Amino acid sequence: MDLVLPVMMLVSAGNKEHEGTYEVYLNRSGINSIDLPREKIVAEIGGNLRIRFLNRGAPIHITITSSNAGMFSDFFHENMYIVDDSVLTIPIRKECQEGLFDLEIISGYGVLKSQLPVMVIQPVNLRVTAAEELPLQPVARGRPHLLMIMMGIALIMYSTWLYTKIEFLNVASFITLIIGALYTWYRQQ
């Protein structure tokens, strides 16, 4: 009997529907038990943390709370009644920094309590672009901008007006600045 795909490839293919979701088993090893995932729980900044609760016994009430997640999320407390399975989605703020917070899962009306550490990290695509640092000084390219040229001409006319007191130069420098600003404003895309 020849298999087209090895059995291990079929097992490791997984299900895209639950990708990025961490599974917590309830009532698997005993009544009101909470079996946490073995891997580290990682949430990306600006993303969602999805925790799928899978119940392997009688329906159960659980409470999920976090007293130290305020820097990372608006999540504080959730009560859930789980018959078979349920997914809890916790949004992570876009403007937060990397760090760590804890989720406390309580089952059996306070009989059992487990703590789930969650690590908040930068998204993978942002970490790659962060390696390409911008130069400290801007790099000059091409010709000088028209606004800078107009400002230079206006400065020369204004300085000349200060020494010579010819009123036309004062008015001309002001009009030159306005024309340069309007040209730059309307040329934007």
C-alpha cells in the first residue's frame, strides 16, 4: 500500500481556521481542571490574542481576568459558560510597547486557578523594517525646492530693505514668501 502523502505531513498540515489560536483544555485531566498550552503565549502589537477553550466534560463556568493588562489591552474580565468549546478574543493595542501580562483563569467557582503569561511582541513585518534605520541627516537629492529658493530671495530683499529703507523691497519680500508658500501648497499630491 503506497500512501501519496506521508502520514506525518497530514497530521502536521493542521487547520488554517485555528491558526494563531492557543488552546486551553477544561475538564480533561479532572473535574474543573484547566490544562494550559505548553508553548509560550505570544500576542502581536495591534493584533488579537485568541484563546480557544475546549471542554472535555460537563459544562463549566470559567472566569478570565487580568489585573496587569491595562498597558496592552482594554480587556479586564470575562465570565464564560462553556458547553463544548468557545473562543475568547483579546485585542492588543496598536500604540503599546513590548511586554508581559498575565491572564488568570478560574474554574469551579474559585476552586481551581491557573495563570497564563502572555508575551506582547512587535509584529514580524515591523521587526524587519526596523532593522533598516533611517539616516540621521536628510539626504539631499536633486535641485533645491522652489520654496527654499523663494525664501532665500525674500530674505535678501528684506535684509536690503532694512538697510536701504526702500518700501518696495519690504512688500516684494512678503509677496515672494506668499507665492512660494501657495505654490508649494497647491503642488502637493
